[in-house]
Amino acid sequence: MIRHIVLFKFKPGVDWTDPRALAAERTAAQVGSEVPEVKEWRVGRNVSPREVAYDFLVDGLLEDMDKVESYLVHPFHQDAIRQWREISDWVIADVEV
């Protein structure tokens, strides 16, 4: 199993009052139900005030790296990427569990 973790950091001038951030959050929340390769899916806003903290997290569980690759090119996931790319930068980790 692969735990797929993504942390998003808003670009300067973007915060949770931005309608683009709210739309990206809504889309991200739906990825787990729209992309069949995903076995588990969690999303959440950061609550830490620390400067090093990221703003948003997605955490998915997929069967293997082949499923991760299929998930990455799925049209719904691609739409989510398009929305997040406009407003944030991100880091990822794919961890065997």
C-alpha cells in the first residue's frame, strides 16, 4: 500500500477568503469519491499558526505505485491540480505502508 501525502502552501496574497481556495478545497475533498484507484482519502486545513506550516493537506491510500500513476492522470485529479497550481505550491511524499 502507498500513502500519498500532499501539503499545499498558498502563494502570496492567497488565503481562505479567496474563492479560488474554497473551490480548490471542494474539488480536493471529492477526489476520493471520483477517482476509483483511491482506497482512502482525507483532506484538511492547517490549524497551526507556525510560519513553517502548510495551509492544506490531502492524504490518500492507494494499492501500489501503478495505482498512484493512474490516479495522477485521472481527469478529475488533473482538474484539482489545475486549481491548486493557480494558488499554491506543494510538496508530496509517497510512502509504503
